Amino acid sequence: MNFYVTTPIYYVNDQPHIGHAYTTVAADVLARYHRMRGRDVYFQTGTDEHGQKVQSAAEERGLDPKGHADMMVENFKTLWTKLDISHDAFIRTTDADHTKVVRELLQRLWDEKQIVKRTYSGWYCTPDERFWMEKDLVEGCCPDCGREVEKIEEDNYFFLMSEYQDRLTEHIQKNPGYILPETRRNEVLGFLKNQPLGDLCISRPKTRLAWGVTLPFDEDFVTYVWFDALLNYYSGAQYLAPAEFKKTNGDLAPWPATHHLIGKDILTTHAVYWSTMLMALEIPLPENIFAHGWWTVEGRKMSKSLGNVVEPAGVAEKYGVDAFRYFLLREVPFGLDGDFSEDALVNRINTELANDLGNLQSRVLKMVAKYCKSEVPEPEETEEEMKALAEGILDALEGHLEVLQFQRALDEIWKLVSFVNKYIDTNAPWALAKDPAKAGRLRTVLYSSTEALRFLALYLHPFMPGSTVKLWRTLGQGEDLREISLDKEARWGRLKPGTGLLDEGPLFPRIDTGKKERERAKFEPKRATEKAIGEMRQKLSGKEGKDMEEKAADNLISIDGLTKVEIKTGKVLKAEAVEGSNKLIRLEVDTGEPRQIVAGIGNAYRPEDLEGKTIVVVTNLKPAKLMGIESQGMLLAATGPDGEPSVLMPDREVPPGSKIK
RNA sequence: GGCGGUGUAGCUCAGUCGGUUAGAGCAUGCGGCUCAUAUCCGCAGUGUCCGGGGUUCGAAUCCCUGCACCGCCA
């Protein structure tokens, strides 16, 4: 039985973000793990390159769509190299071989009357490439993106998906592991139960969309992207996978896929469209579709407009590829949503990678260097408890990874890390070393600790390939860790006494947060104020400033005009998000007297970050109601070039209610 | 609106079939060690298990109900 794992094919136009990295790293861990278990692994990722957006983007740059895709695909390919992704194949939907498979299968469905031609009328949103029903429109516009839609009546081809509703429901019910996690499975079952399944429009007339796979039975149409895209999982297995798979595992091998890893946003597409397509084609279904969660960033949804898109290459560069990979899989149970923040990442790195694991390696290697001249000592006896723990992890890994519980797998491995740290403390080799009578015991303790490190390198290799290769090397293990068999190596005692150990410095350097915190506390309020002043200066002195000065000449006010405005400092006592608004924050501020202020700064600040801060408030402004809440004054903030507010704060501590003049 | 889910320590969460004193990590406090990357080890906690009602000898767990939040609805 082979092991075939996929990521979705990513839309070639997208800028790779943490979500892409997440799925791909997860798939990579599985692939690496199963290779180490000696299984025939095929791991495929790739890009989706057809459709309106690619066509438009190419036109904008004066390129043909393929040329544009050729350029954009590098974004993904480079990132996967940076993140140590070990995919066996990279499929592009513009591959001639892929297109060929798509056309063959379309033809087959047409011949078997699983595809029919119908007149379709509806409202079409061109940028989103999809039809809407009249009832779904929001004020006559696309409910998804808010842009205008056009009424279209045209012939199209439909895949008779509706015929498979019962079969699909039954398949999902009979195979509890088909859709995971369970909550997603429930969703799909609910979806299938509540309404009749419709047929799926799988074509677009070339007059509207030229960039796609031409229907084999009608030259005037291309196939709609999903039909083309989903088939990659199957087509790649036919023409990109090594031929050996077919010899040992049958004609379709490595198909069917063991796991399709996807984000929860494309669950229906996979669970319903893809499954029924395969049923119609009489191709076996994949064993599992796993929909993982989404990442928020510092507690907010990731979006281009917020400018908080996490760029994986940058994070990997700053903190290390392996630390990033580790964080992604350790922080959140696979399947649930998670939150990415640098603080959380640094915390994981420092506590688990640097303190627990890195320091363990360091203390063991240094002691072997000190007490045994950097050579693995001959143990006096076997530490049975540690042996059982270390060897037992292999089964635990298998269990957890079978259901993609990476977090639990890592948890299991960390039990060994903790055990050895405790073991060293309890046995105190530094004390044993002082007593020649205890030399045998010392050798046992150091041997066992070193042997445990060898297990850790093995088990952690799928998660952190680079660091574990290094660890493996410092343990004097010559063989290439990537090629090694877990079943052979995860046996206690395979570490040979006499092996020379190397010191290559810390495995995971600690990140000094103390300094960072102090700097942030010191500079952040100042920075905001400085920025505001700087911007004003720039405007007044620069070219832009001159224009403004001229324009402003008539608008000049006298000092009296200014003194009418009462501005004071205020200490934020309490801050909370206003319900029903993502921008408004309600603040209770002490400006000498308590007052309530509502400020539209929720995009840039979390309420809890404002509490305790001293801000600047216009205190004699007429009260106004925002979302039904009275705002008694106005908080002053500079607007940055990105449109994000930067709240003014005094340079040094002043009492609440201090006058500003 | 329909369907599904969640609510447990300061934070993130685990809690199997209903069963002893409700757990883990992080954060916090105290103590110990000195091999180690200011690391490691030990101890200490704090709980209206969302509210209300019910079943039961016994409920975080099962049932009903209310509230809050989240997801899915081509």
C-alpha cells in the first residue's frame, strides 16, 4: 500500500502566505514520516493556473497567460525550497499532460451522458467567476465581493452531480474517516441532508473566458476551473508519479490519495464536487479529506487591506525554518483555527526548542566532552524505563499521525525530552564524576542521555529536517538521516560506544525577549508621537508642504482659534471593542475627570494594548453617539500612509488631565 | 431562518464508558541544582466545569431549557 498526500494546487496569482505554508508543511511532515517508515510515498503539490484572474493579471502586464504563470509559479517553488518541502512532484494545470487527462475524462463523461448541455440564466460576477441567483444578490451586487453583476443567459454544460447525492451521503456515513475533522464531516452531511444536490456547471463560453481547457466536445467552451483543478490529484498520479508505483500497486497508483489536505474554505468543493466527479468516472475515492483551520494574526483576520498578511519566507528567515515549521504544527491542533503572533512563536522557540530540547543537547554534549573526552561511553546497564519510553514513542507517532494530530505527536516526543532532563538532574552526573567509584554509573547516565538524543533526532526529523540533520551529525552518526529507516533505528542501544561527538554550538539559540520588551515599552509611544510630528514637518517643509502652505494661507487661525480647543492627556482605565463593529473601541479615560470615548482605531490596536496608556484627548468637543454609545471627546491619532491610525502618547509620564498647549 | 458545534485555571486547551481529590502547557510565586543556551529540577496554587432545571447512589460528562460565541448553507 502506498502513501499519497496532496496539498491543494494554489492559485498561481496568490502571494504565498501562512495558510499555504501551513498545508504544505503538514503534508511534508507526513511524507517525510512515512518515507522513514519505509512506505512508498508520493507527495504532490502544485499550482492552479487557469481562469479569469490569471488572464486579467497577464493582460495588465502585457504578458500571455502562460508566460505570466511561468513567472508567478516561482513564488511558490522558491518558498517550498526555503521551507524544506520534499514534494515528489509539482503539478501545473497548464501542463500538457494534465490538460490531456482532463480532456479525456471530460470526453468520457460526455459519452456516458454524465454531462449535458443546458441553457442557463443568472447573474454573473466576472471577477469571482461565478453565478448568483437573483435572491442571493445584495442590492443588485455580488454578495461575495460587492461588485456589479451582469445578467447572463447562455448555454452551458452541466455535470449531473445531483444523481450522486444518495451515494455520496452513504459513502460519508459508511466511512467515518473520509472527511475529517468530525465537525466538518457533520457539516457536509448536514449540507447533503438539507437540500437537493444540484447539477454543476462546468463550462464557460470562450467569449467570456478564453484561458482554460477547451471542452473536447465543444470548441467554443472551456471547462470551469474547478473541474480542471480538482483533477490534478488524479492526473498527477498518472503522469508525474514514478512508474514503479504502477508496478507494485496497480495501474492507477499512487492513486487513490491517502490524504487530501485542504483548508476549510474548500471543503465543499472537495467533499462534494470532487467525490461525485470520481464516482461518475468510476475512479476510486481518496481515503481521506482533511480540512484544517485558518490562521488569524495577532487575533485578527488576515487580510491584504489590514496589511497583516504573514509572509512565510520572512518568518522563516528571521526565526529559522525549523522553528517556523515546529510552531505551525505544535501551536494548534490540526483542524482548528489558530492564531499566529511573533510573541507566541518566540515563546515556543524559547521554552520548547531552546530551553527544553536545545539545552538538553548542549548539556549532554558538554558533559560527554568533559567527562568522556567527547566519546560515547560504554554503559554499565540498560536504563529500562527510558528505553521503553523512547521505543514506545514510535507507536504513539503512528497513531497520532494517522489522524493527523501533529500536536499530539510532538507532545509525545516531548515526554522524552522532559524525561531526560529530569533524569540528568536526578542522577547528577557532575556529582558522579567527582567520585571514581561511581564511574560506571556515570557512563550509564551519559550513554543513556546521548542515546535519547539520537531518538529525538529520528523522531523529530519529519518536523524539523534541518536541525535534526545537524543533531544527527553532532552525535557522530554518519548516515544520511533522510534515508534512514525508523523501524530499524528506533531501537535502544544502536548508539555505539566510542562514537565521537561534535560540538557545533546551540541547536536553537534563545531569543532575548527581555531586551525586546524593554525596547518596545520605551520606544513605542514615543515613536507614534515622533511619527506624527515628523509627518507634519515633512508636509510643512517639503514640496508637498509648500503647496499646502499656500493652500492653507486662507485657513490660518489665530492663537485664539487654538485656545478654544481644550486638549488634555488622559489615562486609559478600560478599553473594550464595541460590539458589532470591528473598528470601534470604547475607552474609559481619566482626563482629570472620568469620561467615555469611542475611537475608530480597532484596526490597529487591540483594546488590551491601550489599557494603562496615557493618550491625548480633545475634551471640549460636543458629545456624539457612535453605534449608540456616547463619545465624550476625541482621541488624537496620526494617520499613517497606510491609513492606519497611530495614537499620540506623551514622551514621558504626566498625570492624567495635563493640559496640552 | 435551517443544520452543526463550542463554553473547564490568568491564557491556550485536554478530560475516554457517568465513578476517587477535575488535569497539561504557558504565565505567576517559592525552593533546589550548577553539567547546560539566565538553562534544568521540585513544590505551590487559585476553578460558580456558562446559567437554570432534570435523570442518577453519583453529572464537566446524559436529557431539557436559557444565554453567549463560532462554523456550514453550492
